[in-house]
Amino acid sequence: MPTRASQRRRIFLMRHGSVTYFDQSGKPILPETVPLNELGRDQASAAGRVFAADQIRFDRVIVSGLPRTVETARRVLMETGQDIELETWPALEEIRGGRLSAIPEHELKSAFTGVFEGLAGEDQRFLGGESVGELMDRIHPAIERLRADKAWDTVLLVLHGGVNCAILSLALTGQRMFLGGLAQMPGCINALDVGEIENDWVVRFANYAPPGPLQAQARSTTMEQLFEQYKKWR
């Protein structure tokens, strides 16, 4: 009889590669349209080479549909040599911000970074837009739907920093919680195993970021960096 462990399946969860959200003056670029920048393309290809080196084969590849996830996934598959049609799940799009110009000056920093500091409350809003609770309302059912489909063994999800935090938080705690301090470098890979039982999650590793896995120069978070860029324009 198969053991519980042998029934687990593997989710490889990636964050898209690096993009440029603000121009040189700090003016925002529409986040729904931004492609990978040169560094992001290198990161996506590096992740693909890691998968290829271990001869990982994906049964399914799921993206949010935003260009940066699509491009990252295609570059990964180019390296692995797999011809897989990407599945677009809009419910897995990044946590949605509001209008930056509508945020008072004294609330700017918390609007940028508050969601990604410690245990975020469900009413905490990202850039004056979507709340943490609203994010989980669409992420959790999507993950349940994925797990309910028994037709795959290994799946690649190419998503976003905030979305990945929601998924990792669920896997680590088995609860409706959002651990905002779970860093997700651009182009990083997480590995999660899921079993038949709802809370049967095993987080194998998190935030592995080829080609610089030790992240020696990383001290600030993505949102802290973006806040500093935006201040130049504001």
C-alpha cells in the first residue's frame, strides 16, 4: 500500500524575473504591462537551466497572465526543452494596488511596505488598493482547485511576490494567515509538496534564486527599493 509521503505531489512555485516598474525619474509604469528587463530575462533563463540540470519535467505550467509571468515561464521552458501550453489563471495575479497619487504623503511608506512586514492583518491594504484578506479570498480557492485535480504530479506556477507569500503562508501554517516577511527574490524558486489531506504540506525550500543563491548583496526588500524609486518622482 502506498505511503502517505509517496502520494505527495510537487509544486514548483516561482516569482517572475526582475522588471522595471518606474522610469529613471521615478514615474510609475503601468504594472499590468511591464515586461522582464535584461536582468529578469537572465534570471528566468538561469532558473530554467536549474530545472534542466535536474531533468525536471512539468505536467502543467500555470501563470497569472501578466506579461512578466508569461515571459518568465516561456524562458524556463526554453531551457528545459518542453513544449507545454501555458495555463492562465487571473485569480493568481499580484495583489492589486490603488492610485499612488491618492495616497497621503505620510502614509506612503506603510502603503508600500506594510503588507510585507511581519504578520499582516486581513484589512491591511497594498498601495491603497486590495487588502490582504481580499488577496487570500482569491488565492486560496485557486490553490484548492489545483490540488483537487489529480491528473498532475509536478506543476510549475510562475506568479508574483505577494501571491507567493500567500501560498507559502498557507503551506507553512495551514491557516488563513499572511506572513509578509517571506522574501521572494525576482526569478526565485520555491518547492512545496502536497498530499491528499488538506493540511499535508511540506515546504522543501524557499526563495532559491539562481544565479545568485546566497543573495549576498540583498538587504532591502523589493517594496523598499520601489518606495525609494518612487520618492524621487513624488
